[in-house]
Amino acid sequence: MAETPTLDERDRGGAGTPLLEARTLTKHFPLGGGAVVRAVDGVDFAVLKGETLGVVGESGCGKSTTARVVMQLIAQDKGEMLFDGEIVGGLSLSLKEYRRQAQMVFQDSYASLNPRLTIEDSIAFGPTVHGVSKQAAILRARDLLLRVGLDPARFAARYPHELSGGQRQRVNIARALALGPRLVILDEAVSALDKSVEAQVLNLLMDLRQEFGLTYIFISHDLNVVRFISDRVMVMYLGEVVEIGPVDELYDDPRHPYTRALLSAMPSMDPDNRTMEAPLAGDPPNPINPPEGCRFHPRCPQAQTVCAKVKPVLATAGEGARQVACHMEVAGSGHSRAPKLEEAA
Amino acid sequence: MTAPLVAQPLVAIENLTVRFRGAQNVHAVNGVSLTLEPGKVLGILGESGSGKSVTLKTLLRLLPESRTDIGGTVQVDGRDVLALNPQDLSDYRGAVTSMIFQDPMLALDPVYTIGEQIAEAIVRHEKIGRKAAMARALELLELVRIPSPERRLKAYPHEMSGGMRQRAMIALALAARPKLLLADEPTTALDATVQIQILLLLRQLQRDLGMGVIFVTHDIGVAVEISDRLAVMYAGQIVETGTVRELLRDPQHPYTKGLLAANLHGARKGERLEAIPGAPPALNEPPASCSFAPRCKHAQERCRAALPPVVTLGEGRLVRCVLAEDALAPA
Amino acid sequence: MTTLTEAAAPVVAPLAKSPGYWAGVFRRFKTDKVAVGAGIVVLLIILMAIFADYIAPADPTRSSMLRRLRPIGTPGYPLGADELGRDMLSRLIFGARLSLFMGVVPVFIAFVFGSLIGVAAGFFGGKFNTITMRTVDVFYAFPSVLLAIALSGAMGAGIANSLLSLTIVFIPPIARIAESVTTQVRGMDYVEAARASGAGAGTIIRVHVLGNVLGPIFVYATSLISVSMILASGLSFLGLGTKPPTPEWGLMLNTLRTAIYVQPWVAALPGAAIFITSISFNLLSDGLRSAMDVKG
């Protein structure tokens, strides 16, 4: 949001400081026989207050694992997270308190609601865990139902299977808001919905962001949706961040070869100018024993010797707020397309 | 066999209705008519429950016949598909019409190698030996551009990546040289960079082999990338047809317009989307009025009173909406 | 969010409850004619056992040396008489008591303990799961009949001991089902969402797990009732369960087997009673399962 974000009274660091800061988050899943899935491998990013950070990438890039680590549904192996300047799970911000402030909406609207609970009971569950009386929690649930566009008189006492996918996803959003969070992680939250319903839910998400001053982490494989809703976008590949930056800058002028490939794989929407060549060959590799050096180098059209040997670090590229992990952006990296050292100096 | 006259369409569906019987009947397809010229690609665009996949399955008679009522006629390459006897049906499947699916793991048999499955499909339709069939299978794998095809011939489906499996399934579908290929969301489950590879492959195969293709999808971007013509389905009916260009540049039906807006291509950041309100109807009754009227901001009394007219705007350009009729009428 | 934290009026207006899950189950169950029929048979047998004193035409233990092994239809003995001249009908009616008891009670106790073990193992997973479930598997590896006989044999004959041995036999299969259903539910997003809202393990199990696993476990347990009845009859047949002259179907089958050539129809009656009861329980649990299965 370009406008001044509505500041929460719980705010500590002030506007413009990150709400969430992830530092070298790492999560590996050991398989049998010494193999390790490097699902998330040293991921650094920050989410500013009031902004929407889009996260894109293909299967195996670690975007969903990142979401679950951020939500602390699984613990990271390494790294730490700061929420409004305080270490998550540390002395001043307990995990339980953090969970009041960060919530998540899942992709599968049916699986994320307990089939034996009525809609209002599902929404009221979180607040009761945090000591709100059952009666107050139910009242809050009905108020939230109204705010997500479902008439409580009709829907509050229904069960999940009596609702359509779009309605269920509205309930999940209401449930996430029941604790009054500041950060909401939306993990493919609109991906399973039909296009016409998806647009309704996106409108709702934008309204709620405004109304409650929320900060979103919006994970999706749909690049159109991410462009529409995000302020900044983070591109992941094989458990690492390859590029992060303001949405229009990144879409109009992608700097990392993978971002370029991903964007040019989007259907053209123009019958007179169809895509003629696939930007990449083969499938995205799986994150078990990923390649040395730059993880993208085996598929990168511009790869050179240095790419196979040295791992590029995420660094500011150009003059904007963009960060790219590519040797072509670093002066003196040894890549022939890198800017010359004297130029940079 | 003499070549069929150019004028004869490869597929001609006339007033197709499909009803599933059960505790509650479901009128999945309600009067669909469409034609496909040989060597052309028709995209059927629709959301879940629009009847697009059911229409496709009817072309191969894949619906459970014991609890399905099918009305209307379905002609493919001069055959009356709904009247085929079991022997003719099994000759027809694969050799005239074949199909690729969203999930190749369900279409491929996990206990046979890719080579064995393709060879089996060839032998079923042609009188050639096992060895010759294997050689043809290898050619097919090369055709769908699977790297190191000799090795893949001996691979099992689970040993391949998602994109590779999709290619193997396409090779299997092409084994008996069909004239019509039906594609049921074959790229929906794939990653973006793989999806475009498969789309380009299908486009090239279609052109090289001169097949007719009916491609069902919910993704308008995918449909544009592969189709010559589009048919938009809603609640078991086709609401608009035309070339891709016509539908994209000048959509007439309010539902088509809504779908295009919901694709977000070119949507302005921060602006509210013009979303279609509500959800599709349940289809427990056959439609007696415009199915889209409850969600349509242009809906009028007559939309709720009777079925909307099918308005012909041009050659193969049909719209099922009163607005189009008004636009045609002299002012 | 302040508007939300203050509950303005402390009155929660009652809303028209939707029919809900169990109403749906009942509605689907009603349409299943076979299951409803089986349910009625089970109900009749239970009523018969409860009101045996009023229904039975004669004392089930009063014997008569003169009227041994009478055929079905003998006046005063509508279903004939057994090898000691006791009224078969009365013995079958009274026998239902012990047979039902031996069918239901061990399964019920095993349901409680098996669910406890299985839900805990499934929910907490990891090493606890491995240790618990491998232990359960050791018992599960024995064929149930052999295990029941071995345990009963070791502990000695008698109703209490056979009850105990049957309970032990049924805990492993129920625990396994409970574990697998719980593992499934634990992976559901709504359990994750509950964790994300800060709920502890106890609350999650109580609110989100039990409601979703007890139904399927219960249905499975119902299908074990027939097995339990047959096993109990088997134990009595071998002389490890009920002692004569107490009427019990398995024991009756045992004592009448020598008469199979003299009065085959009479000798087959206890078997038929066991068969009808157990198949009714099975059909009932099948019907419950499919009624509970459907989402909509």
C-alpha cells in the first residue's frame, strides 16, 4: 500500500520498519540413506508493515516450507525471525503470543476446517484458546463472518460441507482474523478457487488489509495474481531467494535469469503474439542434493564457469530496492556479463 | 479409404444433453452443439462444474452408462459415437479419438514400462509384431521429445518427472495415430515453466500430424496459447463461441467478460476487481431460463423468464444472451 | 480490532442450528434398508436378552431325562429339547444374555483402551509412536483365536478370565485403526490451523481430533462384536469359558455336537443364533460406515 499504513497500537518499531525479518532461515528434511531435502536453505527477507510480500516459485522451491516455518508450524534448523524487532520464541515474544499476531490461511478450504464443528465454533476456537470467553468469542466470530461477507444468521451454525469453496475460504480468512493478527500468511489461499470466485476473495483480502491494517505474505504460483496484489515480490528457486524487489520493477525488468524465465513462461494472452519458445527445458529439479555453486546454473542459458563453482549471494542490484543473487550483477565476480570493476568504482 | 470431403467436420455434436441419475439428478450438459474442422484446435473454457469435461468424456463414451442419460447426437469422423457397439467402440477409442488427462499417474499403468504400454496400444489397433511396435514406441518418444528415449522406453512411470510423464502420456495417446485428440486440463497440475513446454509441444504435434484437438481448460491464458477457436461453457451450456481473437478482443456474453476480467491480465493494482458475484447454480433441474442471470448485472425480466436466444453474430460466432440480440436489432 | 475485543452485548442469540453431521448420518442410514433391518434384528435380540425372564416359556435349566433331544415342534418344546431335555427356545433366549455380554463388553473395554493407545500414538508420532505400535504389533501378529485360547488357557477357565483375554485380543486391532485414523487427522490443515492459533496438545485432541476419529474407530469396533461373540462361543466350546448348566450359545453348540446325527436341526440352532446375531452386527456396522463416510 502506497498510502500511510494504519499503525497498530501494538507497534514498537514504527512505520517503515519491518514487521517480520527472517534471517538465514534454514529447514532441511533428512531422508533415509544420507539424502537431505534442502527445502529452505538460508533464506533472508523482510516484510514491511502494511505491505504485501508476494512469494513465487515452482514446486520444490521451498515457498510452502518457508510459510510453515514463518508460522512456526515446523521449527527451523538454523536462523531466526524477528517480529517487530523481537525474536520469535524469545524472552519478550513467546510463541503463543506470536501466534496471536501471525496467522495463516491454507490452500485447501475443506481440509482446513474441522468437519464436526460449526462455522462459528471453528472461528471462535482461537480466541477461546487465548482466554476469551466462549460467548464473547462466538459474538466476535459472527461479527467476523459479517465482515468477510457471510450473513451470520445464515452461515454461523452451518457445517463446512454445506458451504461452497469460496464461502469456506471466507470462513478460513475470518478464522485467521479472529485473533486480531497483524501478519497473515496466505499460502495459495485463492489457488483452488474458480476464477470468478477468486476475484471476489481477492477483493475481500484487499478490503480487509485496509480495514485492519494487515500485512500479508502472499504465496502463489499464479504470477498474474501476485502482480495484482503484491507490493514487493520474492522469487524462490530450490530453497533459496534468487530475487526480491518492488513488484512492477521486478515484473518489468527481471534481473535474475530464473525470474526472466518464469515470467516469460506466462501465457501471452495475445493470439497474434503467442509464445514461440519455452524459456527453460525440463522440469524444476528436486531439492535433494542441489547443484553446487548457483543452484540455477545447470538450466541457466547464461551460465559460465564461475556459476558452477561459486554461490552467488543476494545483493542489491542497480539503484533500486532490488536484490538479486546472480554473478552477472556483481562487479568482478568472474562472469563475463558482470559490470566492470572500474565502472562500479 | 478415400479422404473425406473437406467440408465434413471432424466432430459434430448436436444438442447434447447429459444427466447423471442419483439421489439428486445432475443435469451436467444441457444442449451443447459444436463442430470441429479437421486439423483445428477448439478450446473449451469453463469453471468447475460447467460441463466441459463431461462433454469431452462423451466423445469417448467414458461416462458410466448405467447411471447416465445421454441425449442428442455425437458424430466423430462420420461415426455415430453414441451408437457404436462394444467392438466398434474399442476400435474407435485410441485409433480415431484418444485422450490425455490432467494426472498422468492415473492414465499410465504403474506396473508396465512406458515402452510396453505404448507398444501394447499400437498392437491393439494394428497387425504388427512386438518388435516393430517397440520401434514405433521409440519413434513416438522421440516425437514428444523425451530426452534419451531408449532409456525412457524401459522406465516405469514413477521413475519420471511430472513433465516427462505428461510427454509419455501424450506419446501413448498418439500411439494409434488418432484423428482427434481430447485434452482434459493436461497442463493444470504442471509448473509454469513446464506448462509452456507441454503447450508448445501439443501445438507442434497438432500441426505436424494434422490432428483435430479439443482442449478443455479453466485457464484462459492456456486456452489462448493453444486454440484456434474458443467455446465458453457455463452451467452445462455453451454461452459464447468464436475465434480466440474475437473472444479476447470483443467478448459479448457478460460471463465471458467477467472471466477475462478475473484473469487479472492488465488489471490495475490496488483497484477493486470487477468480480462476478455469487457461485454457479446447482444443476439439479434443467435450466428454464438464463443460468447466468442470478449473477449477471445486466439481467432483466426476460432473462429470468425464458432461455436466452442463441444469437449468430457471424460465421461460427454465437452468443447465448439477450444483450447480443438487442445489439443486432436495428436501433 | 478493538471493536472485536469488547463483546458489546453478552447475549448470544440462538441461531437455527443446521441439521448437522449426525442428522445427515441418520438420514443416509435410514435409506439403507439392509442396515436398518440388521439394526432392528440387533435391537430385538437385545430386548430378548433383557426381558428373557418374561419371554422364555420355561426354566432354561430344568431338565427332563424323558424328553431328551426332542425335535422342533414338539408340544411344549417349540424348538425341541437338548441332550438333557431342557427347552431349547428358553435356553436360546437366556443364552442371548451371556453371548451378547461376551460380544459387547470386551469390545467396549478394548475400544476405550485401544483408542487411548492409538490416538496418543498417532497424535504424538515419532519415537513414542514407533515403540507403542511395535508393541501392539507383537500382539497383533498372533491369530486372534490362538491368542484368546492361549490367554484363557493360561489364566484358567471362567467368564471373567475369558472376558479379560478377549479384551486383550481386541486392543491391538482397535489401537491400529485408531492410530492410522489419528495420523490422518493430525495431518489435516485444521489441526495445523489450531496449532497456529496457539492451542496446546490436549485442547487440540479434545476439540479437533477426538470428534473426527472416534466415529470411525467405533464403527470398526462394532464389526468386532461378532468376532468377539464367536470367539467367546469358541472358548466355551473348548470348555474355557462358561460352565454348564449356564445357557450360552457357544457352550450349547459344544454340548449338542454329539447329537448332530440324532437331531441335526436342534443341534444347529445355537449356531444359527450366533450366525444371525453376528451377521446383523456386521451389516449394522457396514451401514454405519457408509452412512458416516459421505461428505455431503
